[in-house]
Amino acid sequence: LEEGGYLTSEERRQDGRRVKYYSTTQRGRETLRRLRETIKTPLKEALRELLRGERADSSNT
């Protein structure tokens, strides 16, 4: 993700350990926004179908 320009990282020392902190770049934020929009509707539909199936199963018990 760093090589693709979606994230940047910064290494810091903390209690004698190296800790890497990641941040999204503008490109990463834009890509994430587009992905969320792309999967939002199909995911909602899949969850609705799953919940309908669970309700049907629970009414049979």
C-alpha cells in the first residue's frame, strides 16, 4: 500500500522498540471513498438477505 501511494509510514522509538505508524494519503482516502460507495449497496442487499434467512430459520424452531 505504501508503494502504491495509498499509505505513508513513520517509524518511531517507543520504550526501546521501533513502532511504525501509518497514515492514509490523499490518494488512499479517495480510493477508500470510492470503494465504500462501490460496495455499500451490494453489502446492504447481502445483509438483508442474510437477516431474512435467519428470521425464517428462527420462526421454524
